[in-house]
Amino acid sequence: MVLKNLEEALEIIKKSPGFSNLIPEVGCNIAMAIPDASSILDVAAVSGRIVRLKNEPHAVGCVCIRCKQPYSQDRIDRDAL
């Protein structure tokens, strides 16, 4: 369910006019944890980043869970999990 939710969110982002104006030069990402997550391995996200390409959001990578993330354990807000 988490992967499906993220894929749907990514499609909404791609279709949202003006969203590309919100993407910083370094790109952005979206993530979602599985229910009762207890570690970084329980988080799904775009395996790369979401970047601006020709003024449109473009995912560089696919949505996956337990993929290598650039986030460290201490940067995850435990209250959000």
C-alpha cells in the first residue's frame, strides 16, 4: 500500500502545474513509512530525487522500499514515523 500511495503521489506531482517552481536546484523527494515503522529500512521513497527538467517535475529513479536513502537515522523525525 505504501508503494502504491507514493506512486500515486508522484503522479499527482508530475501533473501539478507550478510544482516545478517549488523544486530546489538540489531536487526533492517524497517518502512514506510503513505502519509501525521502527527503522530507516521501513521507509519508501523515490530511489533518486525529483528534479526539474524542462520546467516539469521528473523522478530520477523509481519508488522503492528499503532502497539506499541519502537520509541518516538521526535525520528522521521519529514522531513522523
